[in-house]
Amino acid sequence: MVERTCYYQDGVLTFTVEDLYMLVTVENDETGDTYVETITPDYPYMEIGTEPGCYTITCLTDQNQTFIGYLEI
């Protein structure tokens, strides 16, 4: 099974990237605020702020695989 991991600290998500790139969308489930970033091995970071709430993280890899995760701040 393939997994993708990200860590949240001080408003920034940091991803472990094994792909050439991942298109990442993060949506605050309560407000609808959406953040989109292309993540690469050279830039595995994404700023999403510190707004409390539940977030859905969707990653689309260069291999056309989709991974979905959840974060509560």
C-alpha cells in the first residue's frame, strides 16, 4: 500500500514526497476556504494558516493517484 505523509506545524504542512509532483488542495470544511499548491521534492511545503477547524487534504500525484486525509487544528 502506498502512503503519503504530511506534518502540520505553525500554519505549514510539510509533505514527504516520492513523486515528481503532487497537486494538493486543502479545504477548511467549515468555512470553505481553499488552498492549492504544487508540492515537489524541492518544495515540500504548503502554508495554510492557523485558523482552527477541520480540513480535508486531497493530493493528486503525477501518477494520477488520489490520496485524501483530514486535519483538525
